[in-house]
Amino acid sequence: MQDRLDAGEALLVSSWSVAELLYATEKRPENEGHIPPSDLDEVVAFLKDEERGFEIAPVTMDVTVEMRSVPRAWTNDPWDRAIIATARAVDATLVTADQPHRDNPDIDTLW
């Protein structure tokens, strides 16, 4: 992946990924892996820093419609479905540690 960044390719980050972090920040109490809001602010600032080589994939109608092509049999998690749909809608490789997604031949993955 670093070689792609070194070659000038942007690493696409789904807006849904940031939304999922926000949700996790609000959902979990501090003693259960809570993400402090200041950490989320740092993540957003890091991703928005043009020098880092990230591009934010917005939530678009194409992404939303593409969610229909991500069956619940693959995942019941709405965030995962949206993130997978984003990758598919923009024809990008999904970077994930989730083994079920990596094992799915219908999802182009990298980790």
C-alpha cells in the first residue's frame, strides 16, 4: 500500500468510515474502548491533510444505491455494507482486516 502512496496514488477513505468512528465515539462508555472526541478530531484533521495522500469518498446516490448489491449474507453491519458499497461504486480496492470480507471473491480487498 505504501508503494501506491509513494507513486502518488491517493488512498480513498469512505466518509462512512469516519461516520462509523463518530458512532463508536458516542456509543461506548470510556471504560469500554471509548474514543475521545479529541482523537476523532485528530483523525479527521489527519485525513483532510492534503500532504497525507488521502481522498475522502463522499456519500453519493451511487454509493447508496450500490448498497443494494451488498447482500446481508455478507454482513449485517450497516457500516460495513456502506463501506463495501463505496469501494464498489468507485471501483476501488477495499482495505480491510475483516477476514470474511477478504475471503469473499466478490469483493476486491487488500490487507
